[in-house]
Amino acid sequence: MEIVINGELEEIKPWTISQLVEHKKLLAGSLVVELNREIIKQDQWQEVYLQEGDKLELLSFVGGG
């Protein structure tokens, strides 16, 4: 199925958000997920299945000084 991730069209399996984050080898601790303009809390990632046509933003925050 196709979804938009950070503005790019991607072909993915019918995964949960958690499975996608794991597949992309992203660090969950510093990641914010926005799905169709709604922030999804990390404790919900295993329950939310991605759907055809979804728009997903994966934002990583890095601290520094």
C-alpha cells in the first residue's frame, strides 16, 4: 500500500506505526509521530495501523548546546 512519509510517497506493508518505526531503525525515544495532522502518542503506536493514503510525519528532536 502507499502512504506519504515526510512528504515522500512510499510503498509499505500494512504495518502499525511501531512496526514502521522499527523497520526504519528510528530511535523511538526522540521521535514524534503525526498521522493525518494528529499527534499519536508513543503508547498508541502498537495499536494504530497505517492505511492506504495516510500522511505520516516522523520528527526526531536532537538536543545540543
